[in-house]
Amino acid sequence: MSGRAAAVTGTTSGTGYVCARELAKLGARVFILNRPSERADRALSDLRNEAPDAKFDAVACDLLDFESVRQAAKTIAGKVDVLDVLCNNAAVMALPDRATKDGYDVQMQTNSISPFLLTKELFPLLKRSKEARIVNHTSMARTGSDHDARYFGKNGGNLGGDGTPEDSANFKGPRWERYHQSKLANCTFIYGLKQRLEAQGIANVKVFIAHPGVARTGLQDTSERAGGMNSNHGIMLQAQTAEDGALGIIQACTDPAADSGDFYGPEGQTGFPNRRAPEQLLVDPKNISICWEGCEAAVGKFEI
């Protein structure tokens, strides 16, 4: 990765931290995008300690605020003319039914619409790369119901409520449906982008999806504090490490044999990420259309 520039969202802990560290160790200049906080400052210090010869650039980016996302893209564009890798890793899970300042569901904006916006804003830099890679981190929660357009609208706080404690304990109910819709959107965005790139004959920008299986990261802690889950559930007791969970996005960011559209992840809940075929839900034309129409209505047309 020497001579390359990469941007990774959500690097204060977990898979994003591991991905940023490993890309830097491989020689990349890494932009780490996080909300300003003591955690973000501490993560930057830890990354520099673990990879003392690497170059990290901290960029303020609050995915709950579209204007912050636009400013983050401008900050990166002010530092480099070319971006080689964008890894949309950051996510929240099973949070209460509330709206962002922009009016959208907190999970959908953080996990899906803001990554769409960030990719859109950084796309001119990515197009200048000899081989750019856009990597979205999805989840095992991607499977389930088809897209519903209302989850992409200004309906934050009016998308089913929070459900019962029993719902949350069993990964069911409206919190988890909102999470599912957002993680499905990570995939339908990428497959829609792949179609658009191919239609325009753009071969130097490749797109990828990865999922971490069940990995123990800070994601569960945040969800548990908000009443969304029990991190001591039997599934979580079998979880793999953040390092193992990050292997899919690292492979998508770096593997010279990777082909655009590849989807990496363990076959089960844990294990080494292999290439896998996307479920039909992920490539369904109607689902792709709902995702793209909803995201563009929120943040503007994505010019390829």
C-alpha cells in the first residue's frame, strides 16, 4: 500500500481501528474519520504507538450530520489529489427510534445515507486513482425483509418505536428491523454503484462488500447501553475478535486478486473470510432502486 491514500470511518475501536492500523503498516497514508472526542484522540495516539512509522491524518466526521460529512470530504480533498481506498466501516446498532438533526433515522443515516454521501463527495478523488477501492462493511443482519422506502425518508423517530426488552434480547423488533434495513442498504448501494460504473465504462474504481461475522467490538457495548441487546447473549459468547472480524474489509482493501463486486465474509458466524455469492436480496433491482432513490433524495444526485 506504499504511496496510496486510504480513508476509514469509525476507527476509535473494533474493526475500523484494526483496518486503519493494518493499512498503515502496509504503507498507506490513512485518514481516520471519527466524531471529535476523547476516544478519537486516544485512538489516534494508540495507532501512532502501534505503527510509529505510519502516517495518520485525523479528520472530524460526524455521520449524524450531513454537513459534517461534506466538510470531512473537503478536508481530505485539501490534503490529497487522489484517494485510493475508502472503507465505510462505521456503524451503530439497535439504537432507539430517534431522528438525527437532518431528520433521518439515526441508524439509517449513520450506517447508510452518510456513507453514500461521503462516497459521493470523495468520488472525484477516487476516480483519479489507478485502482480505487470502495469497501462497505455490512453485517449478518443484511438478510431479512426487502427494502421499504420509508426507512430512507425523514421519518426519524417514527419508525416503529423501540420494541420490548424481549424483542431486543432476541434480536427482533423495530430496532433490529431498522438495523437490518441499514445493513442491507450497505449492499444495495454497492451493487447499484457497480452497475453504474460498468454502464459508464469506469474500470479503475472497484467496489466491495465484507461482513465480519459475529465479532466482539464496541458496537455491542453502545447497543447494550441503549437497551438494544444483551452482550452476554449466547451468540456473543462465541464471537471472534475484532482482528478476525476485520479480515474481510482488510482483504477487500488490499488483495491484488480481488475483483470488483467481490463479497468477503465467513460462511458462518465466525471464521476466515472467503469470497461468497451475494444473496438475491442484495442484488434485487427493486431494492437497489429504493436505496439509490432514497439516498439521492436525501443528499443529492451521485454523479458518476
